[in-house]
Amino acid sequence: MPTTIKLLICYYIAINIVLFVLMAVDKVRARRNEWRIKEATLFICALLGGGIGGFLGMKLFHHKTKKWYFHVIYAIGIVIHLVLIWCVYTKI
């Protein structure tokens, strides 16, 4: 497997774990009425490639599920990165 693909896989695993953990931390803080993670931070992580981790966090922690724009941003992040991966793979 080429080094570029290995790096991409490591990057996507890491950014998805980051967003998943941020969703968990934000849910715990919400329950405790503590300072919360900004929605913009969650959106940026999703657009940087963490959409799958965001969706998993939504599902597992039942967090931000009623806010339609989280679904949209996470889906857009996934689509953008699928296109980027396809472009890298096909060398466009």
C-alpha cells in the first residue's frame, strides 16, 4: 500500500476519533450544565473529514440529533472527503 494512502487512512481515523470524542465530551458537559464545545468546532472537525465520527457520536450519545443542520454538515463533510479521496485515487 502506498505511503499516501496509509497517511490518508491514519488522518481519517484520527479526525473521526477526535470528532467522536468531542461529541461525547459535549454530551457529558450538557448533562452537567457546564461550558460546552462550540458548534463551530464540531462543524470544522466534520468538514475536515470527521463526518463519520460525528454521525456515530450522534447515534451513540443521542446528541445533537434534533438539530437538522448537524446532519447536513456531517453529510457534506463525508461527501467532500469521498470526492477528495476519489480524486487522489484516480489522480485527477
